[in-house]
Amino acid sequence: MTIETDRRTLMAGAGALVAAAGAASSALAQARSTTVFPPVADWLKMTTDSEGVTRFAIDVAVIGNSDTIDPSGRIGPKDSKDFFNIDLRGDTFQVEGAVYPGGTFAMPTVPVAGRPGVPKSVHNTETWDFTRTKPSGHWLSRGWVLINGQAEPNRDKKGTIVEQRRTEPHLLTEHNYVFGRFDEGNLSPEMLVSSGMDDTNDADTETNIRAILGGTGRFRFARGQVTKTRIGRNTTILRTFADFGDAFSPNYRFAFELKL
Amino acid sequence: MTAEPLPLPATANPDGSFTIVVDMAVLGHTDAADDSGRIGQRNTQKYFGIDVRGDSYFVEGLLYPGGSIPSPKVPTRMSVNPNAPAKLNNEQVWDFTGAKPIGHLFNRGWVLINGQAEPNRDTRGTIVETTRTAPHLNSTHNFVLGMLGPGSLSPPMLVTAGVENGNDPDDEMVVRAVTGGTGPFRFANGQVRQQRIGRNSTILRTFSSYADVFAPNYRFIFTLKL
């Protein structure tokens, strides 16, 4: 039988048992048969419908300072920052974000200029400056770049065109949504993991649907998908675009649809 | 089963699962390996004589309906290992003109090959690991079941995890875990059998120091509960 408990209960229980003379072996036996659950993130406003589908949303502000890219496996020229005119595939990256309850960020409404050559977008509006509330969790994203911006099509040995320029979606990633703040006493908050593609060339129509791969705590048996949309930008600057001046980091809303 | 239409034909099985078959041709020119984390010597393509672990890679493929790519018939040798016997699945059976693709495969992961002859020992001299040259890769696959383009940036998807590629293409079959999906596959559980089906007319970048190492094709047979 599996006993469900949270980490604090387990530690207290284990401590008492160890203190009791002669009981150490039974404490170990209990520890082996106990599933440890992280603290429940009670700020997640989950609803479950009659078909057993659970829904909730979170907001994420990408922290531009954490944007790290590695071009060492890139197909195109490794020292170039002309990202939309070369084959960037082979680049890897890692970036973090701050997680807030869904609805924390205001939806922008006024189109604002962004990257040169790209139409104005309401999602270039700066909607978050990190001062209004503390984050509730962490977002960890890593993966590979999908952009092939080279104008010349790729051909096979016989000269047949097998692939054309493709500048979106930008990324192939895995996300960890960590529903609690890391500290020395909380290294494993509840979590969900997703896989899919990220980011497009038109932020105003950008919707990415990603697969849920698994989770922990209440989400340990989760299946489902998550829909990611843009919701303006924040006051941090993406390291990858540092040469372009004030490339403010995006914010996202993630709407989860799960069977638990 | 979901009431939503599936992007590919599905066959119902007696246990309530469904079988879906997809063929895939690897695009050799997208084969992007990164040896910067490699344990063994860098800047060499003699992968089976060194410890290649630490290499990461990314590669794409084009998806076709199951059965699109014909089975090979002629045993063929490869320049990368000219002394090895000719193998059926080294024959070039696909040149991208026979059908239009229906989607993309995005594959990335790490290399598992430890080809060094000398075993690895612990601090007391005990052998803890010997040469292992198969399987070659530990990977995640995203099967994007629609062609990406303006207005089509999130087609239905399946995601799998597992190992792949052996040293004998005629005796190579792996079974991988389905870890998730989107659209009609958003609650999917199951597994996928991956087997070789000849080679195509693109050339693998990671074997560029050998002559014409054509990229492989695969057939994926999914067994899913939706």
C-alpha cells in the first residue's frame, strides 16, 4: 500500500520513529513505501468539468538575463546574429521565467513597434515590470532552435528541392512549470512538463499547443495539452538579442487542459 | 477514442487501442551534431573508436502516410564501413518525388556510443563499464502531423522518448514510449515501434568525411490509447 503524505509530514514522522529506540528499521520500511508529495500550490485556481478535464492558467514573464544560447552545433555560420537569414538549426538554449497566477498580467491593446521589418504588435507593449507582486513559481525552458532562414533551398544528391526556408516556429522545447519557489527546504514544488514548439513571427496571432509529458504531486498521472499565447513584454532584455537594443522579453499565458 | 478526427487512418485493435503507421525520411542536411560536450576526442567522425557520449544533436525528417516508402530489395554496402556485409536497408529507396510530405519529425537528444576499447574502471580498478556501440542515440521525437507554415503553426502532435539505431540496419527495431500529444492525441498513452526502411537521397552531415552516407528512412507503428 502506498501512503500519501507531504514532505513535512514524512520528515516529522520519520524523525519521531528514528528517535524511538529499536524503531529505526520500521522507519526505513515506512520511508520505502511512502510516496512523497510536494506542498500543494493552493494558488492554482483549478476547475474540473463533468468529463474529468481539469483546467487552469498561469502567466509567465521570461527573464531575459537568463537567456543563454549555444551556437556550437549550428548548421549556419556560428558567429552570425543574422538569425532570420541563416540556418540556425543545431543551436541549443536555456531560459527561465517567473510564474504568476493566471490573469496577473493585463492584456495589451495598443500596437507598438518591435523588431525592424516586423509589423507593429499589441504584444510589444511592456505589460510587466516585476514590482507589483512576487512570483509564485519558476518556468524552465530549454531546447533547440528551428529557424532555417537561408534563402537558398536545400536539395538532395539529385538536385531535387527537399526543403525551403522556414522562419517559424522558432523553437523546439521542453518546459518545466514549477508551481512553487525554490529554496533550501523546497527543492521539488509541484510541477508539470510539456514538449512542443514555441514562438512565431506574428505575436498577435501566436498560439502554440504543446503536449503534457508528465508531472509531480497532484499532476503525477497527468495527460493533456497546454495552449500558450503571448501577453505583452516585460522590463528584462533578452541576451540573445542584446545587439539589437532593448529587445524586451516576452510574457506568456499558459492554459492547461489536463486529465489527472 | 476521441470523437475528434485523426490526421491519419487508425486501425482499431481488440484491446481498445489503435494502430497508426507513419513513414519518415531523415533530411540529412539538417543533421546538426555538437561535440563540445564529448567525453572522447573531438573533431573526429570515427565514432565507433571513441567515447562519443556528451554529443548532442538535432535532426529533422519528413513524414509520409504509412506504406509510402517502398521496402528495399537490393543488399547494399556503405562507404562508412566498406568491410561490413551488404544490407537491404542500405539501399536508396526514396528520393522525395514519390509523394508530398504530411508533416515533420523533430528529433534531438544525446549520443550513447562508447566505442573506446579500454574499459572504464572505478577508483579501485574494478571494471564498471565496457565498450557499447549500440543503441546509438537517446532521443525525443516530436511528430508534427501537418506541414508547418503561415496559419499552421500547431498541427496535432505526438511525442515519444527512447533509444534508437543499432549496428545492423537489417536487424534494427526499437520500441519507444509515447509521452504525450496534442489535439486528438492530447490524452494519448502508448508506444511506437521504429524500424528501418532503406535510405533516401539526402546525405548525413555527421558522416561528411565519408563518401555519400545517405540518410535513413524509418517506419513508425504507433499503438495508442486515446
